[in-house]
Amino acid sequence: MKVVGITGTPATGKKSIAPIVAAKLGLKCMALNDLARPGGPAEPSSSEAEVETSELGRLLKREVSGKTVIFGHLLPYALSRASAAKVVVLRCEPAILKKRLASRGYSQQKVIENVEAELIGVIASDSFDKFGKTKTSEVDTSRTSPEDAADAVVGAARGRANRGPRIDWTLNYDSGAKLRVLLSTET
């Protein structure tokens, strides 16, 4: 199995962009969340499903054959380095992400947790650590259409990725006041 992986913090555009990418590349498309369905590696907890990523990784190996576009925020924790042809991390400016998450009805706690994770680049860092610089790219979806973002992902999958500096949102939040506004529970 060789996978073109699309990952990123929730609300960065994975679900919108991945099917477009798959169509442009002529590949199947699979949501990692589809494998984490009830009866799969998701176990109910007090507030939401928790996913055992090692079990999710075993399911990926068993369920996916051939070249496939797989997307989900747990990708760097479930997909093996050997299975990845390319991995693209979708990024979104944290203030924009905060609005997207709130509009989807995320709890205030989940909004802040996800904004913090995007601010410091948790999924991006974990993806670069696991898959390496040659297999991993970032695409900023803050102000682009799904079609334009998909074109950038296709370019990365075909080896035409922008090898510029990594996205670092912390540079935009260089004062305590800016961080307090961003991380407040008001949207």
C-alpha cells in the first residue's frame, strides 16, 4: 500500500480537499474516521470516542490496498512511514481556524485545544518527525478555495512541493495580548 496522506488539525479542510485530490490523481479516497467507526478501534468514553491508533494502523494495513488518498487528523499516529508515498499537512491560521471550529459547533474547550494545537503545529511536527522532510509538505488553507488547496496538495504528491520554510503561526502571536485574544473562549 502506498498512500497519499492528508492530515491536519480539525477544520483545516481535509474532508473537502481529499476527494478533489483523489479525483485529480485517479486514486481511491478514504476517511480515516470511517475505520474508526463503532465496532472499530473507537471506544466510547464519558464525552467522546477515543481511538486506539495502533489498532487503527492495523486496520489500515488490512483494509487498504493499492494507491489511495487517506485523510484524517490521526494519520501521523496510524499510518506507517513505509506506507506513505507523500503526506500533506493542511494548516490554517489559528484565528480563522477558531471561527471554523466554532461554526461547526465544537465546544469551547475543543475549540481552544485545537487552536492551541494548530498554533504550535502539533500535527505538522508529528508528521515531519514520522514521515521525514522528503515525504511531508504543508499547505496553508486559511484563505484558499478547496480547489486551489487541492491543486497544491496534488503538486506536493507529484513532488512539486514548496520547500520553503515551515509554517510557524507563533510568529503572528508575538505578544501576550494577542495570545489572550486568540485563546479566549469568546469567538
